[in-house]
Amino acid sequence: MSPERHGTAADHAALRERLRHVYWIGGGSGAGKSTIARRIAARHGLRVYATDDAMADHARRSTREDAPLLHAFMAMDMDERWVRRSPQTMLETFHWFQGEGFDLVVEDLLRLPRGPGIVVEGFRLLPRLVAPLLSIPAPAVWLLPTPGFREAVLESRGGSAAGFLARTTDPERALRNLLERDRMFTDLLREETARLHVPAIEIDATMTEDELAGRVADAVGLRAA
């Protein structure tokens, strides 16, 4: 059961109660979500659920009716995904950015043991989908990387020559498209977190990992614990 499919106030209240042990860390790609989630979980004895790790399983569990954008994306070759389309089109049609599969994230979380608590992280945690599930105060935060921070992260991971981008015919153009798509996605997250009044942290290259971990722990209510 997810906010997309079951949108009544009673449904949301029931899910809020069942997910009170969950701490949510969303945000733009390359914002350090995985690193900070693991660090916080280790410090507080919590379980980590990484939505990136579940993507292949969720793709297998999705049907064309449930996730039409996902199945359209899967049918494309690498150049159609990353080179020939505009960043705007990439943004508007990327399945995870449009909330496809979020119901499967919720299903997975409900199946996990409640103790000792779960830190769930990933860019798939869209504010409009998570907000109805949050208790008060909200145990959630979104990390918003600047373009410079995002580029530095990609460079540290090997740049356009690494990973899936190297499998296109024009890795440099694919990288430019990806960076612009992700910049626009982060802008959307910034607007959405402000509109929904949920916590967000702007991240640039001057912020240390220690500082970010502390601010995230504060935002989700774990610092005092």
C-alpha cells in the first residue's frame, strides 16, 4: 500500500504508525546519501535499506501497467537513454523520478523487522510521496547537492569513462545530459521540500562529511538519541 495507490487520510495514518521506526534520507544523485545513511546507522545500531540496491528487484516485480515509463526505458538502447534525448525529456520520463516503484519500497519496508529501526535512503524518496507517511516531527531529510558538488563526485568516481556512460557512443555528451537532468531534478526537490515544509540541506564542497552527518542526524531526530 502506497500514497500513490491509497490516498485516503485513514490509509496514510495507518502507514505512518507502521513506519514510525523508519528514518528517511532522500535527495539528488551524488549527494552522499548512502555514505551518511551507513554512518548514521552504524552509530545508532540501525538497519540500512538502500533503494538503489532494490532497483533491479523492483523492475522485475513491476508490470507494464504499474510502471509504463520503466518498461519504455528498459526497451531503449543506451544512446536513446542518455545521448539522443534532451535532459528535459530525460527528467520528465525517468521512471524513478516519477514515483514508479515507490509502492514496492513501502512494501519492502513493511516486511522488514521493526527493530532496531531502519534508515532508508535514495533519490527515489520523492518528498510528495514520503511526506504523507511522516510522523511529527518528521524523521526525514533531503540532501540537495550543488552542481559543482555533483560534478566533483562524478569525477571522483571516474567521470564519463566509467560505468554505464562508457557504453554509449558519446560518453561526454551523455555526461552533460546526465548532469543537467540531475541538476533539474535537484531543483524540483528543492521546490517540493519547500512547498511541503519538510527538512532539506544544501550541500556544497565546503561541507565536511562530519558536518553533514551531524546535520542529517539532527534533522531526523537522531542526534539526541
